[in-house]
Amino acid sequence: MSLSVPGVRTLPVSTHSAADAAAALNVDIGRIAKSLVFYAVATNDPILIIVSGANRVDKDLAGEHLGFKIKTASPDYCLQITGYPVGGVPPFSHQQPIRTILDQDLMQYDTIWASAGTPNSLFPIDPKNLLKIANAEIVSIN
């Protein structure tokens, strides 16, 4: 399933990783918005962290902001919660509402690229628009 948003580019190569996506688009890896699914350890509630491709999520720091410990979701959990496979999770339009945090480093760009629901499709978006559409909180995650 792919998102129906303006500017979606379906590429003949994989964009499964941030490095793959940046190379395919010939853009800085920091402009790639990775949508990563985690869950609250105590409640199993999903958390989506949209992180710059140049960064890794510090789970302790993110958990400190959220107020609870988080763990990385399994591929099955990710698919069940979002409706999309790992490597193709978009930053919004999931099967259920998901608390979302956005890496503050993405805000430095005028345009970033996010997955459009498949491991080889992306779309451009202004991070300020993404913040609103995803109903996200800006956080430093690394």
C-alpha cells in the first residue's frame, strides 16, 4: 500500500535504508526522514519516532522525554500497528493513532524526504508541514 500524497516518487531501487534513499535521490542523508516504530515497555503502546537519516535514536533519551522506557518494535508489531512493513513506514496515515515525536534536526531543512509506504517510494515535504500533519512533538533524540 502506498500513500496518496503529492510528489511521490517510486524508484527502481530500494529506499529501505536512509543511505539507500539518500543515494537514490542524490540528497544529504540528513534530509531522509526515517519513521521508526517503538513501544512503551510497560503498556505496549506504539511510539513513532521520525528521525533524520543522519541520526540514531537514543532510546534512553527518547524515553526520558516520553516519561517511560521504550523498545524497538518487531517487524510484525510494526506491520500490525501501522499497516506498513519496516523500511516502508510513512510518517502518518497509519491504521491507528500513534504518539509521534520528530527529531529536531529535521527542522533545519526546507524539504525532507519520507517513505510513502513502500521500500522504494518517497515523497518530499516541508518538516513544518510534517510536524502538523503527524501531530508530532519536536524532540532531540540523539
